[in-house]
Amino acid sequence: MRDDLRQLLPSLAVFRGLADREIDKVCALISTQAFAPNEVIANQGDLATSMFIIVKGRCQVTLTPDG
């Protein structure tokens, strides 16, 4: 999985332009998680303490007008 992430990260805009050494550092910080279908992984208004990269599958983002 780490090799897959090592190849994936430079293709993502947020990581584009990072040197190989920097990409390696990011890869060392990544943990993988699997989520069940329809599982909520974040709620609108939650304090962001991490970021998610969807490697396989899909997700739905729903925003409420008052949020």
C-alpha cells in the first residue's frame, strides 16, 4: 500500500511539486482506514484534524444551508 501511495501523492494537486524526500515524509505520516458503506466519516462543522484521500471507492459530501 505504501508504494501505491508513494506513486499516488505526486498526482494530487495538494502534493504536486513536492520533492521525493518530502513525499516520503508525507507517506510516513499516513495511516490507512477502511469505512463501511454509508458510514459517516466527518460531520459539517467538525474541527479538521486530518485529511482524507479516497484511494478506492467513493464518498458523498452533503452540506446543509445553515452550515
